[in-house]
Amino acid sequence: MDINQIIDTIYPLTTASKNLIKKSITECNFPKGHILFKANKIETSIYFIKKGIARAYAYSDDNQITFWFGKEGDPIVSMQSYVNNQKGYEDVELLEDCELYELKTERLQKLFLEDIHIANWGRKFVELELIKSEERLISLQFNTATERYLALLKKYPSIIQRVQLAHIASYLGITQVSLSRIRANIK
Amino acid sequence: MDINQIIDTIYPLTTASKNLIKKSITECNFPKGHILFKANKIETSIYFIKKGIARAYAYSDDNQITFWFGKEGDPIVSMQSYVNNQKGYEDVELLEDCELYELKTERLQKLFLEDIHIANWGRKFVELELIKSEERLISLQFNTATERYLALLKKYPSIIQRVQLAHIASYLGITQVSLSRIRANIK
DNA sequence: AAAACTATTTAACAAATGATAAAAAAGAAA
DNA sequence: TTTCTTTTTTATCATTTGTTAAATAGTTTT
């Protein structure tokens, strides 16, 4: 997805303000398997996905638990780094060869203080992330694993082709064995 | 908690900007049991809790599921209304007699467009809510019911005295019976 | 194609949680 | 206090999910 569309979808900007943001953005490519964010590190950039798919995971005891997927158009952010300048608890792994837009956090923070339109764009950016986070929270708390699986399929049908079931299972809050059972019962 | 402290804790403002916000805030009191937000309604205000405690819940089939608690200093926001001007899915019930600060959303939106400091205050406000939402998401996805219960107790010890176990159980994503069992096993 | 590796499913049993009903405890009202 | 109501716990059984191991399916390498 093109950077213009990504920026515009978040919040409409004046041409001047939009150019200020775009001047701070660079493009970069990474291969499948690349670890973009490392846990226990302060991340200094946020990214937007032009092409590809990624996941964020953290460890519980010895096993990875995926708690976020991102696809074309989605932002990749370590929120603890972005908001509090603190170490994040997650790795972000690219699940396909990816084309990304990179934006330095420090540069963006500066723009927030200088340009009111960009400040409101940044406000809206986080507001939209918050809505997503709340939706996911509600889904985890209100729905059964089977319902969550069906909802994920409906919202994002191609994820089955693009992501291993083990990652999807942990995203749904269950084991891979349990997801296999659920899939067997649905058919 | 005093409104000055609440505003300052979110993001430092110039005196002028802070006064602009404060001029838009009114105080109001409601008795225990008052329903502050109604589901399927566009809420036109956000609140901050000066004194008291509240919960947000939605229905799953016929039973209420609590997914948020707010106490002194916390904001009360229907995010769907605040962000998208759309109907929310939650009721908010006051669990004690409450003293609240009220801020009209429309008024705040106007300030966001006029004052860059307030725009950044509003950005920070949502960022902090997002961090909380992510923490809760991780807790639901990574930890067992027992671990979530112990974490809640640790983070907010007095909740046991102030809130019924039925509400706490649904907040933890389990039934009240299950929470009773967990409590029995811990001692 | 055969071998090696990875991903997914199935099976068997254990543990955790849900559902329902009843008992006990705690609080509120008469 | 006594009664009435609400809240919390306990008991029983059904269902779901976890754990471990093995079997199957699918890919990649040689």
C-alpha cells in the first residue's frame, strides 16, 4: 500500500504538513525471517507496511506467543518505545519479504511540537490503534476460541494462506493442538 | 483526585492551554448505581473520576461482562464515540457515589484544532490509554486466570473491598464459580 | 525419487473451566 | 435481634483446553 494512502487514511493533512512527514520517511526492504524489533530494546523507528506481513510475539516461559499481525497498510510500532521511550517486550518478525516505510520516532516527535496538523495526525494515529486494541480485548474476553477463529477468518481470510497455524493458534490464545481440533469440528 | 493533577499527569501544558481545558470542564455528582453511559448511544462527553469507582460492561447473550474498571484519576471514555462519533457497545455503571469532571467531546475536538499544546495533550492522553489496553490484552492472552487474579490484586489491592467478585470474575474472563475456586486454592 | 525436515492432525489422558443447583456467609432491612 | 435479601462458596457433572506423543501431510534437499 502506498504511503500517501496510508497517511491520508489516518487523518487528512494539508499538503505542506503531509510533505513534512513524507520528507522524514524512507523506504527499506527486508527478507522473510528478518527480526525487525528486538525485545528489551528501545526501538527508534516506526514502520508502515507497503508490502508483506509481520507478527509481534513475546515469550511465555519458553514458547513464543504471537499477539499481533500486521499486513499491507498497517503500522509496526513498539508502543513502549514509541510512547514512553522504554524497552519493549516484543520481537517483530517479518513473515514474508517486506517493503517498509520507515519513520524515525525522534523526528516525528519533533514534528508533533512544530505542526498542529501533524500533532492531530499523530493523535488520530494512536486513536485508531486504540480502537483496534479494544476490539481485540473484547474478542478475547467475550468470545470462545472457536468464535475468535471464525472472526479472524472473516476479517482476514487470506491469513490462513500466509501465516502458520501455530502462530494463529497462539494469537487466538490457544495451543496449536486445540486449534486443529477446532478446525476439525467446524468442517 | 484533583483535576489539575489529572491534566498534568497526562502531559505538561502551558498555563494558558491548561486554562482553556479547565474552562471547558464542569463538576458533577451521581449516586451509586447511576448508569453514566448507555450502550448503543453516541456519548457526547468524557469524564475524569475525582472520587469513586466505575465499571464498563457489555452483554454476551444475557449476562453482563465487565471489561473495564475506573478509579480516582481515571478517565471514563466510550472510545467508539470519542474516536469515531459512533455508538458504543458498553454501559458504564458507577459502583459508588461518584464525583466526576465532565468534558464535552465536541468542545475538546475544537480545542485540538486551535491549540497545538492541547492537541499533543490529547495525543498523549490516548497513548496512555493504549498502553493500558495493550497491557490488559497481553495479560489475557499470556497468563492463566489465577495469574491474572493475583496480578489484579497486586496492582489494585483495594478492588476486593470495593467491587463484587462477580464483576471481577467477568473482568478476568472467567465465571464467578471459577473465581471462587481459584480463591480457595490460593489460601 | 528418496531422505530429511517442517507443519499439521489425531489420539489418549490430565487439568482447568463452565453450568447448574444448593448451601453457607455476609449485609441490609424490619 | 430476627428476617429477608444478596453475595460468595461448595458440590457435581459436562465440556473445553492443555500436554505429550505419534501419525500424517507437505516441502525442501540431496
